[in-house]
Amino acid sequence: MKVRVEESVCQGHTLCALAAPEVFALRDEDGHAYVIVDQLSPNLEVQARKAAAGCPERAILIDE
């Protein structure tokens, strides 16, 4: 399972990085999120799903 951030949709609310700091980081220049892991372990999958559910822009996509 992989997760990605739709960069054109992300508005930099930072909620994903708060919900899943082991999965997402924020770019210094604009605060937009990016993924910092290649594959999700079961624990990180739970975190990523919470982050996706909490994203106001629905910019987080999970590919199963």
C-alpha cells in the first residue's frame, strides 16, 4: 500500500503531518505536505488513513 499527496490540491493545513508525522513532512517553502515513506507498514497505514480522513482538501490518496 502506498500513499501520496495531490500537490495541486494540498493547501498546507498541516493536519496530515500532525496526524501521521512518520508518513508526512511539510515543505519549507510553502508548507505543503509530501510523503516521506515508500511503503506503509500496518501501523503507518492506520496513521495515513486518519490523516486522509482529516484532510480538508482531500489531497491525500491511498493506493491499495
